[in-house]
Amino acid sequence: MRVIYFCTSPRPGTHAGGVKVIYDHARALTAMGVEAFILHERRGYRYPWTDQPVPTIADYQLRAGDHLVIPEIKAAALARKLAGSNFRYSIFVQNGYYLSHRDGGMSDADVDFAYRNAEHILSISEDTSSLIRLHYPDLSARILRMTCTVDFNRFQQTESKEKLITYMPRKNRDHAEAVVFALKRHLPVDWAIHAIDGLKVSEVADVMRRSRIFLSFSGMEGLGLPPIEAALCGDYVVGYHGGGGKEYWCSPNFDAVDVGDIAGFVAKIIARVEASDKDPRLLELQDGIGALRSMFSRDNEDAHLRMFVRLLETDPPSPDKSSNVAIKLQKRMKIGLWARLRRW
């Protein structure tokens, strides 16, 4: 049995944390001895943000017995194709707020078909699981909790902290601009603000290790990796948990702000700045960092993936339903995208 993750093909400059998690799961399964591959939406694609390669496959290389894992945003578009060719599949939901998302021309009935015919529904967080149950209460038994891991060698606390506040401007950009505009008038002169954008994973980690405070402008998130990574680097994280972050958003490492409360956001940042100036050792953050390291460890991720594999192995495909491997799931790479990826 092979596990094949279908993966979208984001353009350069469009960082997708969900792709990062999918790549990581494929590598983890491979390390366990399971044949796992990435099937990109566009043939020949390589995700430009990753520092580590993953095994890839094309749709014409699929074979009978393969189990496909498709993302929630592509479920409606792919499920009928897979079911029609007798391919078993599961849906990996990394954002419960995207359950209704579908390609143009797809309907609510297509979304419902996808979930009702999925063997398993993988969920990245408790918040995501609750949203799946909200939409499909009769499918609760098919939900499997997954986790992801964080590279603790990169995202770790160091003693070389600077009086630096960091944030990512891609989510809720107008909120970020309003907060930063106000902060420039209230921050002590020896503090700086830096936007993290357009950087590779190793570069993001370097900035987070140097900063003391990370601002989260998360939208509706299935989990939200950047706040976790920042907290592991010893940053106070102030801002929006995005829904999925509720399960780890605990004081003192995380300080929640109501969405849209710009004045309250700025007030909490200034309070953290003052506290950090008084006690720069950040000792109160250590217990929380330890809890995060346990929650997002390789062992925890592997345990959930092993459960998934065991379920697949104990419920093999019916002999009278052999897969029709002649199935088209990929698009051709556009010349412009190919050129940009090669320059990246």
C-alpha cells in the first residue's frame, strides 16, 4: 500500500503552511517505512519554500491499491473522479473554516459527496474536528486527529534576544498596518518592528529567535504554525488565535486579543514591552515552551500517522473493486510559473 498526498501548487511569494505540513507527513511516513509520495496539482512542480526534498509522483504513475489523501479545498473537485475509478481516499482538513470551499462549477452536493465517500477525515486540530462534526455529525467516527511537528533545532530559544517585535503581514493586512502605525507612536525608541515576509523557513526562524514579541494577525485558521514557532523561540505572542489556536493559546506565552480590537492590541503589546524591559530573562515562558515541544513533537505526530496507517491496513480494498489507474488529476505547468519557480 502506498499513501499519496495530493497537494496544491502555490505560486512563489505565496507561502502555504498547509503544504508544509503535507510535505512533513510524507517525510514522516517514509521514515516509518511506508511508501508515501506527493502528487502535485501541477506536474513537475516543486514547492519553493521547503529546505528538504520529498518523494513525488505523477498521476500516470498511480496504481491499484494506492490510498490518496486530498486537501479539503480540493475535495469536491477530486472525490467523484477518485470514486469513479475505485480509488480509496481520505480528506485532510487543515482548516475547518474551508469545508465549503470548492473549485468553480462545484456544488454543495459535490462537497457532501466527497465527505460521505471518504474513508477517513483527517483533522489538524480540535477546533477543526468540531467544525467537521458541526457539518457532518453522522461522520464523527471517521474523524482522525492528526498533528504536525515543528523543527525544534531551528525554532528554539536563544540568549541573543533583541528589542524586536515581529509579525507576518499576509493575514489581516489592514489590521497589521493599523497596529504597526499606532505602535510607531508608542514604542520606546530602542525597540524596532520587523515584518517577516518572503523568507525561507531557515530565515524565518532566525528572525524569530532574535525577536522578543511576535504579533499574530491570524484569520480563520485550522491551527496556525507561525505563533507556535515564535513561542518556541521564546517570543511573547500577542494577537488573534484564529480559532484553531485555542488549544495551545495559554498564558503567559500567548496573550489573546479580540479580533479588530486595535486599541486593545496595542495596549497589550506595550504592556509586554514594559514587562520585557524589566525582566529580559523570559523565565516565565519556559513551562509553556516545554508543553509546546511535547504537543508538536515528532513522536506525537508519528503516533497519529501510525494509527492512520494501521486503519488503512486493517481495512484493505475489496478485491472486486480494483482501481482504474487511468485517471487524470494533474494540470500542466504553466510556462510563467515554471520560470518563476526556477528563479526562486
